[in-house]
Amino acid sequence: MQTVLNLLEVEPIRLLISFGAVLFLVLNLAAVLTMAERKVSGYIHLRFGPNRVGPRGLLQPAADVFKLFTKENVAPGRSDLWVFLGAPIAMFIPAALVWLVVPFAPGAVVADLNVAILFFVAITSIGALGVVMAGYGSRSAFSLLGALRGAAQMISYEVPLILSLLGVVMLSGSLSLTDVVRAQGDTIWTWYFLPQLPMFLTFYISGIAEVKRVPFDLPEGESEIVGGFMIEYSGMTWALIQAAEFASMAVMSAITVTLFLGGWQPPLPFLDLGHFNWVWFGIKTALIMFTFQWIRWTVPRLRMDQLMDLGWKVLVPMTLIWLFVTAGAMLVI
Amino acid sequence: MLGEERRAEHEGALTEPASGRLVSPDIRDEFGLETIDMNMGPQHPAMHGLLRLILELDGETVVRCDPVMGYLHRCQEKIAENRMYPAVIPMTDRLDYFANMHNEHGYCLAVEDLLDVEIPPRAEYIRVLMCELMRLASHIPSIGFLMLELGAFTPILYAFRERERIQTIFEAVTGARMMFHYIRIGGVKADLPPDIPQKIWDYIESLEDHFKRDFVDLIQGNEIFISRTRNVGKMTQEQAVEMGVTGPALRCTGVDFDIRIDYPYSAYPEMEFEVITDTAGDVEASYRVRIAECLQSIRIIKQCLEQIPEGEVMGDTGRRIRPPEGEGFGRVESPRGEYAVHVVSDGSDTPYRVHYRDPSFCNMQLLQEIVPGHYLPDIMPIMGLIDPVSGGWDK
Amino acid sequence: MALTLPEGDLQSRLQRYLDGLGDRHGLEEAEIVGDVVRIVARKDDIPAVLATARETLAIPHLSFITVVDRQGSFELTYELMDFRGATVRVKTTIEGDEPVIGTVTGVYPTANWHEREAYDMFGVAFAGHPDLRRTYMWQDHFDHHPLLKSFEISTKRTFEGLR
């Protein structure tokens, strides 16, 4: 036993094992999230949602995965096959990689990078590549439109996303996510979402846009371009795209929690659970994910020009102004 | 029948390629850009039924929109020529399958015009009652479809919950949920079951209670809904009238044309209700018109239930319906607009010719006119404005 | 933007429509039946009659065009409505097996699809129509007009060209 634990001290092995654990977590999370999505939508629609497989329908994700494994992968005849098949992987890997730097609890992080925020920004940008690959590889007018929309949207929403991070970086004085969490303290009013409220909202909105969910799901746009970039996918490749979407949604919630909602910190000092503080992290992440789903089933979708207007004319100026306000306040205080 | 040359002579227009219609031709010349052609439908999941739109896109802007119909064409008019007069009624149910009662009503009015038969007042009231329930069952889902096309999934389920309840009433009255065959030549099939007036009343009351919550508060003030629908599909009164648009799509431009008032039929002259108009003439206005028309329908249904007289429900048409030679016209206000039927009789058991003027078919001409210049995602709300039904335009 | 709808009471309007059309064109028959002005015009006059109705009498709405195959001749009904209770029903007859008539799309743009439908179903050619295509039936390989009385419902013959 002791030897096994000692093994964890060896850096490459620890990295491998913990990354394996995180990957396992991500894949399962995607399955759990599909279930959650369907149940939440069911309750919002005043219907049941899946309730046949297993107790209260809880085994539905397992059945889904089994079904998707047994389905045939169909590629369009004129598709660019390698690009077509590579796209889901190019979408999934960035979503999974970001989990490397997310601190779940004190000390519980796969790689405690001192430039974790930069790493997050860099890796999420790669997600757009997968969308473009999928749209281009499918050779269909619908998916091409979806890919172009996806690329434009993700690139333009990177800007407010990054700008909104700067306030947090300035306040905490560090690019490491662990330091950011530590700097927020263990009381709810010292967390960064209060002093940085416009930044928090900007990050939240551009986060939704980054993970392509309603009201920003234009790349999918199921009512006009029918699934957009993933229109031609089926079976496991489609499942991988779905897993990537859910994983990136989860990671966006986790990063939001880490940056603005105090990460693993309890809302009040006496609620400190010590080594079990990851429970707080889990609860907060789940709450943010629930709001994502709540929004998804409530509002309609924006149009491309309106989306761009919101990004460039509202969010970017707002973050810039608040950046100056933060800097001024830090100078004065 | 027609020779090849003759066809070519008259179909010359269609072979002309549409080119040079880019929004900004300078950019095209400079960078060698081209438009792309896209087929939307007929198996498009969000399209209303089996419609194919041939689109020419410049980026996301539509420069040409050409609807292609006929994927659900059953040649109802030919079928009607080969069936006896009463046997056409169930076929009219299959026309506009969101307004079955109105289809039956229009056809029966046309044949009654030929026959010159007296309809008992109770039957007229039941017809109006059923038609207004049908209008509710069509308008509410069409609001839901509009939201579905904008990307919000929830209202459609609320809408179908209401439609389901109305269908339950229809099932109790007519025995069928969609293809009723209830309105017959000379009256209606059967009287209302004794408990149904109370059930309808209860349902209408409960609908009134949560109508505002489910279909107005959830949708109307939504910022995204407004930005997606305001000034989208904008048309002037002249455009709408020129294109032969009727129904809510015409009334949202401000023309207060409603067959129920202007060409009264059945028991409508005895009802008190308003014609709803709006001035904007865009998708949002059509949504508001539909919402207000639902409330007017509720009003008419209540009046029907209060005023309905006792008596027979079937007039004396004789055992065998064999109208004299001549022609009959029937015209009703279906949820989508003016639904007219023209029946020509040659004195035999079967109609010599039946012509249906379906509002979905006529309103769809609007697509060619107003879609070019809009963005691709705007096509769907414009379809929600027109709200065509596949069975209607394809006869 | 604003569209002027006809005013005045129904009877005077009907009389005005009847006089307006009767004065300008040599009509074969013209009478008022109930709320309907029933007019029978010669085939060649149809575009002119409808132009008068639209431009002089300001009847805004063309409801539908019905074609009836009388086996040897074709009977066309143009139903015009003024939105306020009055209807003008213009009828005409085209003799012969290959009917041709002038289009009215210039005055009533909505006639576009109605005429296309009539062409599709009966083979009535509308001279000067901007876009005379089939609405419902196949563009190629299908040389029949299904609503003609001479067209028998027979799967084998109908789909011969398509197989």
C-alpha cells in the first residue's frame, strides 16, 4: 500500500494517474450531463423526461452509450475523410485538457501551473479548430455555414472572455488558478463575483457563447441549418462531439466557479469541510451548469449580426471600462 | 398533351440562371466570390411540412428564394371528382390538417349553396363552436412553432398541451381527434353529448387563466424574441394585398379583412367580436395578432355556449345528395386566411369539378417577395408569420 | 403604406362595379346576383377587364382562378373581392384543346401561382406569364395535365416516363 502511495510521489506517474482519473471523470460527466439535461428540460416542459431504464431512468446514459457504440459511422461520400474523422477528436481533446489545471480542492489539481489562466485561454481557443474541421470535412452547405458561424463566433467571443479575466488577474496578482482561489478567501462577500460583477457577467455570457449553447448556438442552429457543423456525423463520432460539448460546458462552469465564485472555498468559514471541500466546488459547478440548462430551455436564439453586436458593442466596452475602474480602485486603495 | 416546343416556349423563364444578384457585386468582382445554392427541405426538420426552398445565398444573406411544392400533392380535386358529394368531406379533412373543421365547413357551405338547403340554427351554432375551437387548436401551436423556429423549445410543448386538451373535446364530440368528418351537408353529424358544453366551458375558463402566463408573459417581453422578430418579414399593406395574402398575415399589416365579418356565414352575424389588426406588418405583429385572435375565439366560444338554441342538428337534404346543375361557392375564415371552395355540378352524384382555394398556398407567394434581403435564420420566423401547412398548399 | 378600402354601402358598390365594367368592355352577360356581380367576358378581353377592375374600380383582391374542363372548351372563373362584402365573378370560355389566354399577373400579382396551378393541372397557357412552370407535378418526364377529364387515373400510364 505504502509503495503504491509512494509511487504517486513520482511526478510523471502521478501526472499519468491523475490525468487518467480526470479523463474518466470527464467522460462520465458527459454521460451524466446528458441525463441531467434531459431531466431538467423535462421538468421545465412539464413532462417526465427519461424514466424507463433503471430506477427513475438513471441508467438511460448507459443505454445511450451502448446504442451509440453499436451504431454505424456514416461518412458522406465526398467528405474529406481524415479531416472529417479528426474533427471530433480535435474538439474533445481541448475540452478534456483544460481539466488539467482546474483545482478541485486544496492540492487536488493535476498540474498546478503558474500560468494556468493563460493555459486555459490558449486551449479553449483550439476548440474552434475542431468546428471548422467538422464543417469543412463534411462537404455540405449546411455544415459549412455552421462552421463559418462557429469560427466567427468563437473568435469574437474570445476577446471579451480574455478581457474579463484580466480583472481577476489584477486583483489576485497571479495567473495560477490555485492562487486565485486562495486569494478569494472563505467568505461569500470576498469572492470576486461581487467586486467584478460586470466581468463576471461578461465571462458568463461569453462562456455560454464559447461552448455554443442557447442563445448562442448558431453553429448548430437546428431550425435553419439543422445541426450545422455536426449535421453529417453519426454514431460514435457524433457522441464524441456531444461529449466534447458537455465537457466544455462543464469546464466552463468549473472555471467560472474557480475565478469568480471562490473555487473550493466554503461560503462561510464555519462550513469549512477540510479535505472534503471539493464538495463545495461540485455544488457550485453544478449550480452554474443548471443555469446554463435553464437558459437553454427558456430563451430563443440570437441571429449572427445580433450576436456580433452584443460581443463587440456591449461586452468588450463594458470589460474595458471595468478594467480601468478596477485599476483605478487598486491605485487608490 | 402539349408538345415539347410549346412547353419550352412557355417555360422559357425558368431556365434563366439567377446571377449578378449578389448583395455587393463590387466585392464579388474583386475577390471572385460566388453565391452558393442551398436546398432547404423537403426533409428539413424545422420546415413546415414538405416544402423545398431553393435558396441562393450571399454569405448569410438570401438573394433568391424559390419555393418548390408538390411533395405531398394528392390531387384532392381529382379525387373529389370521383367521389359522391358526402364522401368528399373526409377528404377535405386531409387538406389543411390544422384546420380540418374549417375545410369541412367551407366544402359543406359550397354544396349547400348548390342545394339551397336550410340549416337548423343549432347546427350553425355547433359549427361555429367547433370552428373556433379549431382556430384555438391551430393558433396556439402556430405560436409554439414560431418559437421553435427561433430556437426556444419550451413553448411548443405548452402549446401542444393545449391542443391536446382541445383534441380531447373533439374526440368526445366527433369520435376522432384530427380527421373529424363531423360537419355534414345540411348540418352536423350528431348533437353535442350532454356533458360537453360544461366541459368546453371549464376548459375555456382554465385556458383563460393561464393563457397570459404561458403564451404572453413567457414570450412577449423577451429581448431576444423582440430582436429576432421586430422588422423581420416586414411588408406593406400593398405588398400583402398584391400577393393575395389573407388571414393573420394580412391583418398584421393593418387591413381589417376578416371573412367572418365582411362576408358573414353560418352563425357569425349573431356573434360579437372584434377584428384584430396591427400596424407593424412584421413577425412580431403577426404573433400579437394571433394572441389577440385566440382571446377573441374564446369570446365567441363563450357566446356560442350561452346562446346555443335547442332543436335539430341536421337539415333535410334528402337521402341522396344530387344537386341541380350549376355552381356553388363556400368561403370561410380558416386560421390561415381565406379558405374558399368552388363546386361545379353537372346534376350527377359526383361533383363535376371542385376547386379549393387554400390560404397556405396563396400566402406562400409572399416568400418569394419578402425573403430576399433577409438573413438565412430569418426565413424561419417568416415561415412562422405565414404559418403554411403542408396539406394545405399541396392539396 | 395605407391602403384605401372601398366605401359606401354594398348595393351601390355592386352597381358601380357592374356599370364600371359594363361601360368599358363589351360584356356577353352582366348581372347582380345577391352580393355577386356576375360577368361573362370574351376570352381576349379578360386582361383588360381585370385591369379595369384593379385600376379603375380598385378591387384589391383576386381570390382564386378556377378552370373547368368542359370537354372541348375550358371555362375560367376569376373571383375578385373588394374586402367589404362584394364579389365580382368574371367568367370566360376558351374553345379548343390547347387553351391560351392572356395573363393577369400584371394587374394582380397574386395570379402568378394561380395561373401556374391552372397550367399545371389543365395545360392552360397564360401568354405573358413571367414564370410559367408546373407547381405540383414533375418538371420533366411528365407530360400530362391531371385534372383534364381525358386524364384517366392509371398508375401504369401516369408514371411511364418516370420509370
